[in-house]
Amino acid sequence: MALPPCSSSLNYDVFLSFRGSDTRHGFTGHLYKALVDKGIYTFIDDEELQRGEEITPALVKAIKESRIAIIVLSINYASSSFCLDELVTILDCAKTKAMLVLPVFYNMDPSHVRHQKGSFGEALAMHGRRFKNNEDKLHKWKMALHQVANLSGYHFEDGDGYEYQFLGRIVEHVSNKIVPTRLHIADYPVGLGSQVVLVRELVDVKSDDGVHMIGIHGMGGIGKTTLALAVYNLIVDHFDGKCFLQNVREKANNYGLEHLQSIFLSEILGEKKIKLTSIQQGISMTQLKLQRKKVLLVLDDVDKSEQLLAIAGGLDWFGPGSRIVITTRDKHLLTSNEVKKTYQVGGLNKNDALQLLTWKAFKKENVDSSYKEVLNNVVNYASGLPLALEVIGSNLFGKSTEEWKSAINQYERIPNDQILRTLKVSFDALEEEEKSVFLDIACCFKSYALTKVEDILRAHYGHCMKYHIGVLVEKSLIKLTWDTISMHDLIEDMGKEIVRQESPKDPGKRSRLWLQEDTIKVLEDCTGTSDIEIVFLDCDFRNEKVEWNGMSFEKMQNLKTLILKGCEFSQGVKYLPNSLRVLEWWHYPSCCLPSDFNPKKLTIFKLRYSLAKSFELDVLLKRFVNLRVLKLELWEALEQIPDVSGLSNLEELSLKNCWGLITVHDSIGFLDKLRILNVRWCCQLRSFPPLKLTSLEELHLSFCFRLWSFPEILVKMENIRRLDLTGTTIREFPSSVINLIGLKYFLMTNSGIGIW
């Protein structure tokens, strides 16, 4: 606010105190009209008080509810005990509530007021006789007159000039005090209180002894500008001229120092844009026009001494009482320019950090307790940096706890570019990985199920990508419709064109291959390079045939995702790069993987429609140390699942539609991280091993027609949510079935299960 309130409720801008018989129908009446015409809400007693109302209590209330008191000290002012009591009340309010008091000496010598001479002396002598038994009251009146005469105000004598010009100066002064320029500090100014107090002490606005520079320094994003804004708003009313010059570094780089000088001088002097032809001209004008002016100047984000020297190169450029506040990341800049009063901005404590993050992310103070952990994780990650808290809080507004966790993982790995500069709603403003995810979806995964894309991207990038997908949704680059990813055709084309432009004429040098013609050509001609990270070939069951030599992947040393569907290959694959993380191949043309392939990075492995009579699955599985998803589906010749105990990271196992599957190794029941187990339509499967799957969420045994008994449950399975026994011939459950304590959905349509 412009001025601190005298009470919790401010009803008036100005309270007029005057001797009615002297000035009501003259000077004070004209002043009142001028104030009102300026839009300044002004109290004058005969306008506001109804007849019969007790005057004194109402006036006291009006005084306390005003920002400024103008006291018109005319020749007979002191003759009124009412005016003197009013003056005492005003000065008390000014002392305790910081009301601004502006005396106007109208045809009155200020020294007569100060020392009670002339008409003021005569009036006090009269009051002395009247109130001879109340010396305390007389003393208060004398002290009040002495005090008000010592305040800075206005003096008018007949013959000094035009009265309307004098009135205009008063109104303009009041207008500046009532409606000064206030700057927005922050949406949620948290943790500023103690720091503002310390900096305000350094600024010391009460002292007019010389000109002082104050430096505020600290790392980027720590809150230097926010603190400077808060201090500026608090003290700005104490100065004749003021300017908060933001982004000095950026403006100096973009527009030059003359531009900064022009902004500064225009604001301080209250003139239209001042044009300067040189830095030296700006310096000369500053020295000439501001040497006697008390100014407040804040230079925000200074990074070079030349910026400071061009605008505030000498303390003698400004009038007594002036203050120059500098914010910078470079403490040495302050030292080298002899700025002795400095303050280092510290980070927010955990309580303040949590409060800021909560307000930014939820727009309210109290949030669901389920967010407590992720909120604390972000607070710990940000380490008190307000910028990080604001950016993360804004980005995660309305997000689920899972998205928070995903985002935190992202921030811990790669600093979000929005922390350095705010993300823009366009492809170019996305983070590099977000750009990459967008291009992956545009080129390969449009119309895919969300969960499937999340799985593939998690494997491809090595971490959860839920957050990245959420960003693309918010930026209107993709849409989620019934848990399926979609996007506008033109946006899809834009993404594909970006990739095409990586190498317009040679698809083998692009980061992604998806066009059928380009992909088949690269595979047949062996023109792939290390630039390729994704190969996605979906022939839509058109039985396209690839005539190749099996060595096409040899040069693709950075290939991470290989998805081949609906194509027939002339011979088996002879080489696969060790960089692979996702391998999905329909109609795989061999009975084994290449012997020199080391799948240590592979996390998703899917083979469908294999006709191989024999496959070295037992040998293969021992090499899949980091496998997370294993899907062997629609594999008629697969009869048994060997020991899978080496797949300690496996989260999803699908043997769906392996109609010839007869036996499953017991180790399948001891995979600690397994969440989804799908063996539906394994028509020859007669039994299933005991289960000790503490992480299991879904178990699908539907249409295993020969499965008569339900497996033993060896431990309490708290995470199990879905059990599908549709179409089975299971007739009874073991007593251990009670260990499925987390079960929510139990499907058994057309099964042989009895009700018991």
C-alpha cells in the first residue's frame, strides 16, 4: 500500500484540519475541491458529520481512518481548543500509525507556530488562563505546535504568487503519496519478512546523512529481485524520485546503456521518454538534474561495472538521503565498486519452501496428505531455491502423486529448462527429452495405448516418462482420448518433418525410421548409421518381404528401440546392437538371437507369431539380466518355460495364446517385482506353481481350459487387485487363497468354480 494505515480500515485519503472561520470558504474550500477533483477522497467536517452527532469521537475516528492529514495553520488556528486537540490526536496517530502529516502555513510565519509568537502566542496565553488547572493539556498543545512547525510542509504568503498554483503543488504532492507506483512482488511472497527487516536497516531511510549504496547478492533464482521489490515498496514514499530498473543485464545487452539511462532519467524526473545520444550525455544529465534530489534507485541484475558506472557512477550525482540498491550474482562487483553495505540472500527454510511450493502447486494452503512425501521430496531437491519451487509447483499443478514422483526423478537427472527460463507453448521451448518424446510419438506411437507408450519410452530412455507425456498434453501437442494417445494431423506432420530435415535425402542418417519405404530400403541396402535410435516398421499384415543379408543393424550402434511388425525377412538376423532396450519382433525369422548379442540393456522383449520349433529360451533368459517386460505370445510351438530366476527385475510376463504350453518352471512364482502375469489362452496348461509374488497386481488365467486347480498362495499378497479366471475349469481353491488380501476384482464367468 502507499502509506501504512492508521487503523485496520482506511476510509479517507486525506483529513483536513483547519480553522473554519479563517479558511473554510476560501483557501481550505478551494483545497478541498482540488483534492476531490483529483480523485482524492478527503474528509472535511461539515461534509461528513450529521447534525446532532457527537463531534469529537467522530473526528477522532476519521483521523485514524485517514492516510494523510493536511493541517492548514492560519492566523486564528491556535485560538480554537478544538483545533489544538485535533492536532494532538493527528500527531499521536502519526507517531504510532505512521500517518503522513503535511502542514500548510497559510499567511503564517512558521516560526510563530514553532515558538508560539504573534497570534499563536496570544492564543496560548488565553488558553493558559482558561485551563490554568490543566497544565498537561497546555503542554501537549505547545509541544504539538512546536512539532508540526518542524515538519516539512508548504508556506504561502499573499504576494508570493498565484494561490491556484500553490494549491496545485500541494495536490500533486498528495497525489504522489496516495497513489505512488507500487510494483508487483510475487504471487506468493513467502519468507521475506526477516530479510526485508535486515535490508531495510541497511538502507536506513531515516538518515539523510549522505548518499548510500546497498548491495543485495546471491545465486540466480534465490530471490534477490523479489527481496528488492519488497524493500522498494516499503520505503518508496520517503523519496522525491524513484526508479526500479529491472533486468539491467538483459536490457544493456539488447539495447545498450543509453537506453537504460533514458528509462532511469524519465522515471526519476517524471518526464516523457528522454532521448540520449551517448552514455556521457546521460551521465551529465544525471549529475545536473539529480544533485539536489533525494532519489531511490534500484538496479536489478547488474553483471558489469560499466552498467553501474553509467547510471550511478558517483555518490555525488544524487541529493542527500538518496539510496542506490544493487542486486547482482557477483559479490566482487559490489566490492570493486566500494559498496560497503551488502546483504547475501539465503534460501528459504523448509517451512517457507513447503508453503511456497504448496501455494504454487495447489493454489491453497492445505492439501491432501498423500502429497506429503512428494512435496517434501521437491523441497529437498530445490534446497530453498524459490525459482525451482515456483517452476516445479506451476508445472505440477493438478498432477497426481505418481506424476509428481516421475517429475522429481526427471528434475534430479536433468535440470528443467524452465528453471533457467520459462517454458513456452511450442516445440522449440520443450526440454530436449520432451522434444524427443514428442518426436517419438509423432513418428511412431500415435494412436497407441498410453500405458504401452509409457512402457516403451521408459525402456528407451531408462526412466519413467509419465511427466514428459503430461507436458506434451498441457502444451496441446498431444491428446489423451480413452487412454489412447492422439494428436492433430498437422502437429504429427510437423514432428515428422523435423526428423526428415535431420537428413532430407538419406533416411539412414535420421534419428528415427518409420516410413515403410524408407525403412525397408535402409534395411535392404545396409545404409543405417549410428544416428538411428528407433526403427519402427509396421506393415499392417501386408506381408511385405525384406530382402536382406541379416547384417543391417551392424552400423546402428545407438539403436535403442526396434519394433518390426507384419514383415517377412528373407533370412534370419545375424547381428543386433548391444544398445537395444526394446526389441519387439513379430514373425521372428530365427530360432535364436545372434550369439554375440549382449542384451544387458534390454528391458522389453516381445516375440509374437513365432513358428520356431526350437528356441534356446533357457540360454537366452540367463542373459536378460535387466529385463522388465517379457512377452512370448501366439507361439504355438512353445511347450515349456524354463528357469526364470535370473529375471530378478521382471515386472510383466505374458505367455498369452501359447496354445502348446504345458509346463511352467516353479521359479515363476518367486519373481519379487512381477506386477502382471498373463497366461490366458494357454489351453494345454494343467497346473501352475505356487506363488510368492508380493508385488503382483494382476493375474490372468482365463481360458486355460485344462487348469483344474488354483495355485497355492505362499504369502500375503497385498498388492493383488485383479484375478481373472474366466473360462477355466478350476473347481476348488486351496485354503491359502485367503492370502490374496488386496483383491478387488474377481472374474470367473463361464468357469467351473462352485459357490462355497
